[in-house]
Amino acid sequence: MTPDAAATLGGALDRDKLFAARLHAARVRPYLATALFALHTVPSRRVPTMAVDRYWRCYVSSAFVDRTPVEELAAVWVHEVSHLLRDHHGRSDRFARQHGLTGPAERLRMNIAADCEINDDVYGDGLIRPEDALQPLSLRLPEGQLMEDYLRQFRLGPLTQHLAWLDCGSGADGLEREWELGPDGAHGLSAQEQDAVRFRVAQGITARPGHSPKGWQRWAEEAFHPPQPWRELLGAAVRSAVSGSGAGEDYTYGRPSRRSAGVPGAVLPSLRRRPPRVSVVIDTSASVSDTELGSALLEVAAISRALGGRRDLITVVPCDAAARIAHPLCRAEGIPLVGGGGTDLRTGFAKALRTGPRPDVVVALTDGQTPWPSTRPPCRTVVGLFPRQDETPSWDEDDPDYVPDSPPDWARVVDIGSAPSMRS
């Protein structure tokens, strides 16, 4: 995958070689087979190597196929389909909207960040790493992070100038190309068909978790986890916090003010809303099961996505009878959910509010068997309750007749379960 791949054009596409490479990819990565065979190939003189659009078409350079070994082609197949499975086009669009990013240069940066996310676990075990495959370490970036994390850590410059040729298509960065067939072209997958492919792949990974890298296992757990209506409630609380007083305090020239048109010769900055900060208090008492703690981590990941991947805006406070360290969110699975004693989330709320900078939203994930703060916190509050059957007795190590207080009126409450119900 080098810049001179575009120099030699012409010749018919060697489909036998290309499809032999896809078959090899499916053999060494069987959990991706459904996605690999869902791609429709389109010969193209406009792509340097291989590229995908957001409708699951794969554009292929015949010159690149001619001179690339089958084993290396198999790795490129896996690389390109990974962009689509991980929704890099949708995530790039959301990141661009939230940060006011426009133009091909920013989309190239998104393509680079998406490649960094993929390439740290694509190769090996039957897939050859191309010599010029982009690795995070080559940009002085840590391995194992998400596209959004990488986008906040680098800009185009000397370390990326040799990547100007890189083009994995709109499936990697969301920006449609002139050579793509677009939404009305033939052989594209609908949104429902794309979701069906992702579901089948996630199903295959979760059925045999020992046969896939941790990055794919994490993706499958999140893709397989059914969306909960309570996340919509959280999203509303976050949006409310964003629009509150004091939320629009930063100015930026990245998106000039519309008033600039009335002041010839001057460029006025626009007001940029300060992104909200969220503190998640997780109940780690003995009455909360390991399964519920795992579900809580998935909800933390969903909160991160609701904030456009801004993990730096989220802190997590594990709490049983006492609150411990407020952890900045780097990876959900890296947060130590220690506890196992009684429950008093009042200490968790106090810890969350003392941790600077103060959060705009506090989210408490609990079974509800806890005392609650006597006064309303100075920020939006959402309580997610793990389901409890009516016949399940309330648990307290000192008082068997203990009946927990209901969540206070000032909190927005929703039940987390297979069929959650929202409450005000």
C-alpha cells in the first residue's frame, strides 16, 4: 500500500486472485467471514490500493492486485472491512460536527486515526503486515486506543506527510468521493442490511471469544448489547447541561461568527459551547452482581459515545459504603470496580462533586439499596436502577428489615433491564 500504487494503471482486475485473498482472510478470521463476503467489489482506476464506501462497496485497483501477494491482499481485505464494521464513517461524521471540522485535510486525519485503531490487532496469525502499514507508534502515539482518542493527540505535519496518498474511501472517514457510486448506485447495502451483518459478526465473536483479539471482543460486546431507552434520557440530560448558563464560554476562530459578514475586513470568532463533564458513580456493594457491574461498564462506554468519544470528560467513582478514587476514563475495562461491602452512595456523590472540575451531570448506576443525599446536587442527576424482582429481599448486613429509600424527586430515574421503564 504505497503511493506508487496509483502510478501503474490499466489491465483487467484479477478477480480470481482477489477472491482467493478474501477466502484466505475468511479462513484465518472466520468471525469476519459474513462481513467479508457482504462486500461488493468494484474495479477502479481512482484508488491507490483498495477502498470502501459507506454502502459496503469495495473499490479495487487492478495494478495493486497484480503486484501484491495473496496473503498481503487478505490483510487489506480485513483492514477495509474493519472500517465498516466499526462504523468509522458514522463516527467521523459525528466527530466532525461536534468539533466544527471541515475539508479533505481533516478527513485524511480521520482516516489516519481510524487506521491506527485498526492496525494494532489486524495482523499476525495468518495475515502478513505490509511494510508500510500505518502503526500508532510511527506517529509517536500509544497503541490500543480508539479513533477519537487518536484524533485528539496528533495533527497533520512532518510525521504524516508521507501519508498524503492514503485513501480508504468514505467508509473510513465519511467523506464521499467523486469515484464512488453513492447511495443510488448498485449493490449497496441498506442501513438495516449493514446492521444485520454487524449483528452476525458480533454473534460469531461472542460465541467463541477466545478466537478473537480483545479489541474485537470489546466491539462485539458493545454491538451485541441492546440499546437501552435510558440512554436517550441521559442524552437529554447532557444536552440540557450543554445549553445551560455558562456553557458557552469559549471563543474559536475555527468556525467564524456569522456576524463577520457585517464587518468587512474582520474575522470575528464564534461562541463555542463548553462540552459537558459527566461523573458516573457505580454501586459496587455486595448486593450488585458481577453481571450488573459488567453492564455498568457498557453503559459507561455508551456515555462516552454520547459525548462524541470524549473520554477525558468522564470520571468514574466506584462506591460501596465509601467512595474511592475518581478515575478518569481511559478504557472502561481498565477501571477497578472494587467494593463488596454495604452501600452509601452519598459518599459517591460527595466524591464526584469534589473532583475538579465539577461535573455538569452525575449518573448513578445502582440497585437502589442506598441512602441518598439530603440536598439536591448543583448539577443534573440521572439514576439508573438495576432491575430487582419484587420477591427479592432488600439486603443489609445489620438490619434484615431494611427498606431502601426511593430515589429523590430531584433525580431523573430509569430502570435498566430488558424492558426498562422511565420515571421522572
